[in-house]
Amino acid sequence: MSYPRAPESIFVTTRNEDQMHKRLAVAALAATLLGAPALAQQGSPNTTPGAVTRVILMDIKPGRGDGFWMDMRKNLKPISDEQKRQGLLVDYTVATKVTTDRPDDWDVVVTLTYPNWAALDTFGTRSDAITLAHYGSAANRTAANLARIENSTIVGSFLVRNQTVNPWR
């Protein structure tokens, strides 16, 4: 069975039309790429963007619960308290999960809430002085971080942006 061919003249374009289509496509792509970040930061009429939260899901290794909580109380809590006092963090929370969905499931979630996206740009630099003051030296800080690996595994870590739902107008 033979299908009728479309007339060739439908698909033929002049050189000027090809150039115009290319320019139009490039302009549309540029407008999309340049406008997307502004729209993402702007939010929508439905919500107002707020603080940014790092969510860290951890699985405490078997028999390592005491070591995990000792490190949390001795190191991570005082550091987070100081980061909050200095305005690096808006808040932080620690919660435990009471159910298990699979063998490698998480047991503890830590959330670190930053004022906004820009706070993440300078967080490392600003936090460095806090952690050095707490541990006394970079070597002690590194040793504590390496020891931390013995107590738990990070199952997941991600950022979320808090959203306030706008009232209906």
C-alpha cells in the first residue's frame, strides 16, 4: 500500500525563514532560562516562600546508640545552639522515628533551618569559627567527625523550602 506524499512545497523554507526560526528559538530558550530562576524565587500566588531547612535522616548503627546520643549532647547540640544564637540558624530540631519500614530505615531526623537561601552561601565560613572554638582545633574537629561515622549512617539529606499558604482573595 502506498501513502500519498505531502507536497514538497509545505516543507520548503527560504533561507531567511530558517534564520528567523533559529533566532526565534534561541530567543525563546534564553527568555525561559533567564526567567526561570526569578519565578522560582518569587513563589506563586498560592504561597509565600520562607526559610530553608536541611533535613538529615540518620540510621543509628546497632549497639552505638549511647555513643550517638553522647556525641549529639556533647558536640552537636552546643554547636547548633551557638549557631542559632549567632543567627546562622533560625532553629534546629531532633526527632526519633518509632516505626521501621525496612532494615536500613532511619531512626533519627535532624533539621537545620536557615533564614533563607543566601544564608547557605556563607554558612561554612561563618560556622567555622564556632566549630573551631568548640573543638579547640581543626584536628580535633576532624577526629570528632570521623568518630561520628562509627555511630550512625546518613540515610538521606535534602533541602526543603518552607511555604506559607496565602489566604484566598
